[in-house]
Amino acid sequence: MKKCLEGKARYEKLELKNYNIANYVTGCEVGKYGSGNCDQTCPSSCRGGLCNPSSGHCLDCQDGYYGNRCESECSNTCGSNVCDKASGYCTDCQDGFYGLRCSIQCPANCSSNVCGKDHGYCTDCKDGYYGNQCLSPCPGSCGGSKVCNKDTGNCIDCQDGYFGDRCQYQCPVSCVNKVCDKDTGNCIVCPEDCNVGKYGPTCANCSVKCSAAKCDFDGQCTDGCVDGRYGDRCELPCLGNCTSCTRDGEQCLGCIDGMFGSFCSRECGQCVGQRCNIDTGHCETPCQMGWTGQRCEVKGTAQHSVDCFATPQ
């Protein structure tokens, strides 16, 4: 009797490894079980109709079922309707669901309604949202359809007039059409795009020391300098007694009253109002009383002013 029991156990163990055999040593046909008489039918959801000849427990389940007798249905949201035979946990989920039994809906803003089975994190977000579950709205100044990076929330592009990672800064008001580079904030312009009086990538103001406030795209004054200044940007003061000077500052073009010469270092004569020609020193006004000569440099005896430029009679 002991040998028979050992033999039965050995063959039942073999049955668990390979259930595609036609009969078991217990004498039960495939699809039957029962102690001694095999009068019970294996559960219909057992895969291949095979079950343990003694307990009736299914060796495996058809797709869509789980449990010892495959009596429980897998969740209808399991992917391919397949779940673990013992626990009923889904092997995968249909789109739109996650969790052990795929019973939780993916967040509403997941792109294509797809999320990870275990944690519910969206694979990607609908336009306008970011975050693991796409719950956060993208910044309002993101360009286009308000698209931003799913992980960081940084804008892919900006609306006109804004720049920065999240388009949180306004472009300089001097930019043409308020358009600037997303990363740097520099105006997106060609040299001719800046209005008169503006220059450079941000269309900044030309120096007020430029004549008529005009300059080129590099900020160099194009129409000269206001009186008293010189240099490419009119950034330097003319030296000494000059009221205006050449672009390089090497020569005076105008002198304060009473002075003349290339550096306005020579004094005018006794001209009325102290006005004389910058090059020659000749008075541009009559001489003061008691003085004569083209530069009013000769002291005379007259008791009145002499018009050096009067036409002889």
C-alpha cells in the first residue's frame, strides 16, 4: 500500500509539470476530478479543461480568469484581459487606466490618455500642461498652444513680447514689434529695423550727444556730435576752449568768445563782443573804441568804435 501512495504522489507531481497528458494514474479522464470516482467536472475556465484530480484546482486559467478554480474574472480594464492566476493583478492595463487591477483612471491631461501602469505618471502631456501627472498648467506666456517641457514646465517658445525659460520677462519696449530672442532678450532685428534714434540688438537709444540723436546699428554717431563732444559715439569732451572739434578731437572747429586758433589757445584782439575768426583772428565785429586793425590789435587815438569792415567813401 505504501508503494502505491508513493507512486501516486510521484505521478501527480508529474501532472503539475505537464498537463497535456491524456490520463492521470488516478484514473480520471482529462476534464474530470474527484477522490476515487472522478465524478466531478473541472471548472470550465481551467485552461485546456485541466485541473488537479483530487482538489479540482485549475492548473492554469483561461485568459480573463483567476483563482484556484479560475472562478473570478480579471478586471475588464486589464490589457488583453490577462491577469495573474493567484492575485488577479493585471499584467498590463488598457489605455486610460493604471493600478494593480487597472481600476484607476489615468489623469485627464495625459496625452492620448496613456500613463504608467504602476504609478499613473503620464507618458506625455496634452498641450498646456506639465508634471508627472500633467496637473500643472504651462505658463500663460508660452507661445503657440502654450506648450512647455513636461518635466520642467519651461516654455518651448514664447509669445511675442516675452522671453526667458518660462517666458516670464518682457522684451525691451524698443524692440520692433516687441519681438526678442527667447533666451537672451535681444531684439530680433536687422540693422534697418530699429527706429531712428535706436541701435543694436535691443534697439537701445542712441547717445544724446550724437547730433540729432542719430547713430548706426553699432551705436556710432552718423551725423556728428553736439557742440563740445567728439569720438565715434561722441563720448569725449572737446579739450580746452573749444566749443566744437573734429571727430578725432585733434582740432577745434569753434572757440569760446575771445579765443581763436586750432586749439583755441590764442586771444582775439579788442573786438566788440570778443568775436574773431577762428583761423585768422580777424575781428568779426567792429573794434572797441580806441582800437584799430583787422584784429583790433592797434591802439589808436579815436574816441569811438571803428567799423573795420566799412566800405571806403
